Amino acid sequence: MTIKHFIIPLLASSVLLLLMLLCYAPAKNHLRYKRSHTIVAMSAATVFLATITALSTLVYSRDFGMVNVLSIVLLFLLYHRSLTLPISQTLSIFLLVCAFATFLVNFSIIFDAILHPNGMLINFSLEAFLFLLGLCLFFGGICLIPLAKYGSYILDHIQLSKVWWLFSLVSAVFYFYNLRMTVHYYSTLHTNKVGMAYIFGMITMFVLLLLLCIIFYLIVNTLIHKAEADDRNRILEMQEKQYESLQRYIHEDAKVRHDFRQTIYALTELSSEKNYQAIDEYLRHYKESIPQKEMVDFCDNQPLNALFNHYYRKAETANINAELKIAIPDTLNIDTIDLCSIVGNILENAITACGDIPEKDRFIRLIISEEQNRELYIALSNSFNGTVRQIKDRYLSTHKGGNGIGLLSVATTAAQYNGTAEFFHDNCVFYSNIMLRNSSR
């Protein structure tokens, strides 16, 4: 056994490490374990598998490409286990990198055939390994940043498993095509024009796979932008409906105040006439006609106060124990419509969620306060049945026809004021914590 028998496994493991780095580039936001632990574990596993594969090839004189099928399967299982992504996405990424890797291997085989016209794949030369390593370094250097940027963007925004299974199938076709086209006897490439046809075919298929990746990104990117535009339109429609509802409520409140002024005028006139019997009769009828529930003064901001009263009464009607502690600052640099939209969304969701549990367990706690004259904090907690639907950190509605657009609207509005919106749950309690910068922009 010569020094070559040690160098070849080392080079093979280096090639595998470069390719695994490409696999992790688009999935950098979905590591299951710490980055350092993942790097150490996958590096050790890759070096071990590459060494075992290369040495077994040398000992048993079997064909050796980059790794055998067993090594590929084991590497994929380790790769999938180290990520939080579904198997459709991890398989798609892994097969795509493997497909490009087989192109690089076949290009290095062509290089080896040029150097050793009568050689065989089983005697893959050290020069060809160095050429393969150089190709991988060049290809990885070009693709690493685009994969990390655009690949992670697609992974974070597209969760449709059918899309990823379809792309996995495309990558698998190219992967197995390259395995099938692997040349074992180099003399074949020197027969007639087979070599030229083989090189042209490899380059054509490589460019085709590259174009398919670009087309896939452009299509998916268009779909993502369309979905975001649809979400923004739904948010605007929701805000418009809430604004109209609030306007109606304010109008009704103004009408009551206007009618009350007329009552004062009538009572003043009757008092000047000293018609006390008519005054008593008038007051009796007026008392019977006014609503049993009076306006509660939660804050001095008229639109917000009307909104709080509206949802407070809805909560009372639904037998929900509601506690509202409101401290709106005198100087409010946040648009009242935006603030009403945020509060209306979270209260509407809270009331709806409480409707799914027994009356004795229903509660809503809302606190709004200002800190350091700069930040407005909105904290709401409410009981619910404990059932949630999530895509990553985004909560979706559990009711038929719901899509969680209300919470997305809250987060979007909070971002407009350099704020944050956090939503989480603990057993059967749901929490909404929102912070808005109350400063002139």
C-alpha cells in the first residue's frame, strides 16, 4: 500500500465536505443543533465514510466514483436528522447537490481519460482527484453565496411539499442519468467521435440543470411576491372593515350625545315652565329608552375608547371575564387607525378563541402602557382550547376559512412603527405582546 492509498481517501473526504457545505448553505436557518456541533459531527461522519469507501474499493477492487450508494444514503440520513426541515425539502437539496456533484465527477473522468487513454475508472488517478477537488472548489465558491441567499429565501417561504417532491424528482433524474453515463473504460471515449459527443452531452445537461434551477427560483419568487401582495391586500381590506365598523360605532355614540343635548334642552324648557309632572314623565320614559350598559371611560382617546367599549361588551355578552387596564399617553404619535387595527385584531381573536371553551374558563387580560415616554406596550393574554396550527413561528387560524391574517396584520403594522409583535402560547393561554415606538417619525 503506497502513499497514494492514503491521499485518495483524504481527497475524497475533502470533496464530500465541500459538497456537504453546499447542502447546508440554503438550510442555514434550520439547524437542529448548534452550528459548531453540526460541523464537527458531519465532518467526522463524512471523513469516516469517504475513507471506508475508498479503502474498500482499493482492497476489493470494485468500481469507485465519489461515494457508493450506501455512503450517500447514510450521509442523507445524517443530513436530514441535523435539520428541522421536512424530508421533502432536505431530499430536494441533497439530490440537487448530488446531481451537480456527479457532473463534476464525470468531468474529472474525462480529464483522467485524456491523461490516460487506456486507463480505467478503477484506477482513477491522483491527478484526476486533484482536478476534481479544484472543480469542487471552483463550483462551490461560485454557488455558495447564491445558495445561502436565494436558496434559504425559497426554503423559508415555500412549504408546499408537492413542489419540493417534484423538484426532488427532477434532481434525481439528472443524478441517475450521470451515474448511468459514467465511463468505466477510458478507451471508449477515444473511439471515433464518442468522446466529443460525451463531452457535449455532459455540458448540455449541466447547463440544462442550471437553467432549471434558475427558472424554478424565478417562478417560486413570483409566487412568493404574489402571495405577499395578496396578504397585504387582505390586511388592507381587514383594516378598512375595522375602520368602517369603528366609524359606525363612533357615529352611534355621537348620535346618543346629540340626542342627550336635545333632552337637556327639553328639560330646561319644562323646568322654566315649572312643569314638574312633565319632567318626571319625560325622565321616566328616557330612562326606559337608554341602553342598560353605559359607556366606560377606558381612555380619553374617543375612537379607542369606543373600540374598547365595543369589545368589552362583546366579551360580556359571551360571558368572558375581561379586564382592561388602559393607559394611553397624552402625546400619541401612532396613528389612531393603526392602533385600533392592532387592538381590534387581537381582541377579536381573543373573543373568538374563548368561545371554544367552557364559560368558567374564559378570560381576557389586556394591558396597554407607555414606558419611558418612547414605547407603547400592548400585552394581551386569553384562554383558549390549547389547539394551535403553526407554520414555523406563524400562527394560523384553527377555525374554518381562517388563515391567521389578523396576526400577520398586527405584525406588519408594528413593523411600520419600528416595533415588534410576538405571539406564543403556554398550555391553554395565548399571549400577544406588541411594542410600538411612540416617537415622531
